[in-house]
Amino acid sequence: MDFRLNDEQEMLRQMVADFADQVLAPEVMKRDREGSFPHAEIAHAGELGLLGMIVPEEWGGSGLDTVSYAVALMEIARVCPSSAVTLSVSNSVCAYPIWRFGNKEQKERYLRPLASGKIIGGFCLTEPQAGSDATNQKTRAVRQGDHYVLNGTKVWVTNAHVGKVFIVIAVTDPQAARGGISAFIVTPDMPGFSFSIKEEKMGLRASCTSSVVLDDCQVPVANLLGKEGDGMRIPLNALDGGRIGIAAQSVGIATGAYEEAVKYARERTAFGKPIAQHQAIAFQIADCATEIDAARLLTLRAASRRDEDHDGVGPEAAMAKLYASEMCNRVAYKAVQIHGGYGYSRDYPVERFYRDARVTSLYEGTSEVQRIVISRAVLAG
Amino acid sequence: MKIVVCVKQVPDSDAALAVNADRTWIVDSGINFELNPYDRYALEEALRIKEAGEGEVVAVSLGPARAAQVLKTCLATGADRAIHLKDEAFQGGDPWANAQALAAAIRTVEPDLVLCGFQANDDTLAQTPVLLAEMLGMPHATGAMKIEKTDTGVRVARELEADRREVVDLPLPAVITVQTGINEPRYASIKGIMAAKRKEMKTPGPADLGIDPSQVGAAGSRLRFFDLAVPPKKEGGEVLTGSTEEIAVALVKRIRENTGVL
Ligand SMILES: Cc1cc2nc3c(=O)[nH]c(=O)nc-3n(C[C@H](O)[C@H](O)[C@H](O)COP(=O)(O)OP(=O)(O)OC[C@H]3O[C@@H](n4cnc5c(N)ncnc54)[C@H](O)[C@@H]3O)c2cc1C
Ligand SMILES: Cc1cc2nc3c(=O)[nH]c(=O)nc-3n(C[C@H](O)[C@H](O)[C@H](O)COP(=O)(O)OP(=O)(O)OC[C@H]3O[C@@H](n4cnc5c(N)ncnc54)[C@H](O)[C@@H]3O)c2cc1C
């Protein structure tokens, strides 16, 4: 057991940290305030290989292991959590399933531009009535000749408006319970596809989220991903990787908030000494440092397990995601507390980290859903 | 064009530095190191010159084992191969001794151009490249803000004071030191990082380069640090008290007396 990153992983971490500090950081507050998407910065990330991290080089990707992928997302999220979710979604629940389950033509057409960073993509599973209860899908896909015709509404689609490829989950056979669900590769230029207006979110304001409306949307039969009726296999497998991405994002957010808190605690004086020297503050910092480290290790372990077995990581990924997301909310809370009243001001980064942290225990499966996954695995044994 | 880039590993700009016990250097354990920021611009310039035509970029560094990290960064960013002068005999040298060792390593490459950073962020001596040029018998130009190829060599715009530039023509091979701001250094791409481990990194010792060990490293140095100290903290400024009007009057008086601005 070796808890150190290898030379390449460390060099990658350093490069991504520099990129985050020098390219993502300068306008991060402005983007949050204006709700503007970092187009140029994400394009730059694509050139560096950050949009095809876990896709092999033969398809234009960077061919990284999942551990490197998690380390990279932590560094991005430490500075810009919005960019982290944009990259996480495009990598893990769009590019990855096309690589795992797509055929050659689909990979050539959709995976190569995604993995080489020319475009970003998204994933449409959630519906108004199907969140945690994801199998309760209402979107219908009916085959008509060489097309499927899709009808339904997908909500909370990350990378809506800015993405060029989406994995859409829909029901092909309503009689066949779980088996009747299929996955499609859909592009916004297909007839009948439209985005709704952008959601006004509490945090992650520089990421773009909206509903997708499928109104007799014409999807070529060639764009069926995997087989008809493959069911929840594709989305659930993609979500295992996605959860490692969100766990990494959570570790990054917590680290960013924590670093601000440590800096502030050293500078701010009260009762004649830096507040860091009051034990009540020092102990909060100790707890944050310990919890961040625990979450980092859980996340890297899940990542390393996925490198060994791309199908068997469910419970480990759920544990990492559950712990890291709840940890990051605790750390962000303490970081604001350590800032006193200033932590409540938009002029301080912890205020943004606090809002950005909130969603991590909600999306890609709420904490309750992670506990269902974990307890089922534990109790099955 | 075959281009050598000399790169140095220096303490991270925000590392907390302490003077060592014999007051001869900083405590270099427990701090982070980075590629000298000036050298990033030199590397970028070398890569751009190479990409505009063809050729090879060779990164050379003198430093202990940990300095391999900056050479790996150069390889990941696009350098083709690296030479690491990590033999114990090379360590602890002054600019003269370091230039001796670097010159010997650079001769084995037979470059058309040698690029260095304008100065190193740790001791800011800015001497090594100029000494190196003399030892290699090459012309040199310092503080380059622009480097262009000409029919006979290179044309270099040097940074002078007050936004002025001096333009000089040099025949090749030549040594040029690069000023920050000449370009925008790229980041290593992930593919570059993955490719770096497959690239060559040589570690010749004094015998391989045909140098007398007494001419390099600490033994070959003419310059020694013998008393390094942290500058004393500046005394705290004066706090004016009283009503706003009193403070304003006192402030104007001081500005008048101490600066002559008013
Ligand atoms: C910013 C953002 C981005 C998103 N991006 C995407 C995306 O790109 N693609 C996508 O498909 N979806 C996306 N989502 C949707 C997200 O995954 C869902 O919001 C999430 O799965 C929860 O579903 P829900 O909102 O319908 O909540 P519900 O499922 O209605 O849950 C409400 C509450 O009930 C609890 N609950 C539900 N069932 C149980 C149970 N069996 N036992 C105990 N408690 C239960 C939940 O934990 C939660 O606390 C995004 C959401 C947000 C906020
Ligand atoms: C780290 C650093 C920071 C600096 N910061 C600033 C700054 O903030 N602002 C600023 O304005 N400048 C700055 N300078 C520039 C500095 O002021 C000049 O380096 C200095 O004036 C010497 O000029 P030079 O380097 O061109 O040396 P030269 O003029 O080339 O002199 C080199 C030596 O040659 C000899 N020499 C030269 N001419 C003659 C002569 N006619 N007769 C006899 N001997 C001669 C002298 O011994 C002289 O010491 C900085 C330089 C350095 C290295």
C-alpha cells in the first residue's frame, strides 16, 4: 500500500494546480457574480487534455488512470468548482460511456471531438418525477424506420446550452419494467431538441444548467448507445465514475475553503492575538484538515478500485461521494465561521465556496441514495 | 536549429525561507521548489523557435537529485531530451564554477543557440549566462524581449530602462538570456506529461565531460556566502490621532517635510 502519488500523477497535479491558479482564478469571483460560463478557460482546459482524461489516446483522449483524473478535478475545484462540474460531467458521464459502450462509428463521430477537447457534453437522466427514483422514466423513444422519435422532458442538465453531445436515457419498451430503458447519443441540432432557460442556482453559478425538451426529437437509429433495453446498466455505470468525480470536486471545494480559512485565521487578530491561536479556532482547523484528508483517501481509493475493475466500484464510489460531499459542507460552514461576519460577504471566496458546496450532497445521487447503495452492499453480504 | 535551454530549480516564490545554522545559505529541506520563472520563458521561446522550423530542444540543469523534477517539467512541456548535472562534484558552485560545468555539457550538444533565463529567482546574480558565453566563445545578449531569425543569425531586442529597447544582431551560435514577458509560457499538456517518461535524461559526471573536478562545484568556486541574514523588520509607521481636521493638518505637514511633494 503506497499513499503517494507517482511521478506522473504529481506532475499532472502540479500542472493542473498552476492552470487553476493562473487561468481559472483571476475571474472566478466575476463569473460567479455574473453567472457567466468560462468558455475560453474550458477551451484551454480542453487543449491541455482535461476533457478526455480517462479516454485512451487512440480516441484523442489523455489515457489517464482514474486516480489522476480525481487528482486533477480536486485541483480544479479548489479554485473553480463550476469548472470542475463542467469537466466532471463531460468526462465521466458523457465521454466515458461512449468509450465503454459505443461502437466504432459513434466513437469516431462523438468521442474523438469530446476527448480531444473540441466540444463538451452532458447527460440527461433526471426528469421532473424521476430524480432519486431514476428508473421511473417517462421519456419515450419510439422507433420509426431509421429513426427513434423521443418525447419527454429532462431536467437539471449540466452543460445545457454549452454542450454539443448528450447521453439521453429513454424508455423504449414500457412493458418491460427495468429492461425497457435505453441510452441514446443526441445532439442539440437534431430536430425537436431544445433547451429551456438557464436555472438560477444557489451556487456553481458559472456552470450552465437547464431543462431539455424533446418534442418529437428525431434521433438516428445509429445513435442508440449499447443495445435496445440495456436498461440502467449504462447510466449506473457512468454514475459510479461520476460519483468519484463529484467526490473529488467536494475535496477540492473543501480544500479551497480551508486554505482561505487558515490564511484568514493567521491574519485576523482578536483579543490581542491571531485568532488561529485561540484554541477554539485552531481545533476547527485541525478537524477540517483531518476530514479533508480522510475524504481524499476515500476518493483516491475508489478511483484506484475503478482502475482495477470498471464495473465493481459502486459501494466504494458511493462511500467516497457520501463522505466527501457532507465533509465539504461541514468544512465550508467552518470556513465561514472562522471568517466571522466577513465570511458572509460576497467579497470573500468562502461565501462562494459555501454556496458551491451545497449541491455536492444532492446531485449524482443524494446522500440518502448513496446510503441506499452502501447499505444494500453491506447487508447483501 | 538545435537549442539548449539552461534551467535552474529554485525555491518556490512563496516558500517560507530560513537561514541555515552556519549562515551560508537557506535551509532547503521542507520547502517546495519550482522551475525558475525566467527559465519558463526561455523554454517557451526555444519551443516556439523549434516549432517555427525544425530541430531539437535540450534542457540542461545543474543541481541535486531533486532538480530532476524541473527537467521532467521541461520534457513534459515539449523539450526533446535533458541533461542533468547531478554529480556531487558539481554541487555548491558559484556562477563561474557552474558555467564551467554547463559549458562542458553544452559542448557535447553542439547547439546553434543557448537560451537562459535573465536571472535566477534565488540569488538574482544574472552572471551564469554571460560567463557561459565567454567560456563557450559565443557572443551573447541579455534581457531579450524579442528574438528573430535573420539570414546571418538572430536579431535580439534587449530591454533597457524606461521602456527602451536596444536591437542587436548576433551570429550563431550565441547565448541569449530571456526576460519575462517575451511570450506566454504554455502548460505541459497531459499527453506531454505521459510522454515525458519515455524521453532521454542523461546524467554525465565530470569524467564523462572531461572536466577536472577541482574546477567545478564548491571546490572550483571563487565566491562564497559567509554571512546571510534576514533583513531587520521595518519599524512600524506613525499613527496620527486626533480629530479628522487635526489628522489632515499633521499629515500634510509630514508630507511637506519628508517628501517635498507638496
Ligand atoms: C446543479 C445540478 C446539476 C445537475 N446535473 C444533472 C445532470 O447533468 N444530469 C442529470 O440527469 N441530473 C442532474 N441533476 C439532477 C440530480 O441528480 C437530482 O436532482 C438528484 O438525483 C435528486 O433528485 P430530485 O432532485 O428529483 O430529488 P428527489 O429524488 O425528489 O429527492 C428529494 C429528497 O427525498 C430523498 N429521497 C428520495 N428517495 C428516497 C428514498 N428512497 N429514501 C430516502 N430518501 C429519499 C432525497 O434524498 C432528497 O433528500 C442535477 C441537479 C443539480 C441540482
Ligand atoms: C537585479 C537588478 C535589479 C535592478 N533594478 C533596477 C531598478 O529597479 N531600476 C533601475 O533603474 N535599474 C535597475 N537595475 C539596473 C542597474 O541599475 C544597472 O545594472 C546598473 O546601473 C549597472 O549598469 P549595467 O548593468 O549596464 O553595467 P555596465 O554599465 O555595463 O557596467 C558594468 C561595469 O563595467 C565597468 N564600466 C562600465 N562603463 C565603464 C566606464 N565608462 N569606465 C570604467 N568602467 C566602466 C564598471 O566597472 C561597471 O561596474 C537593476 C539591475 C539588476 C541586476
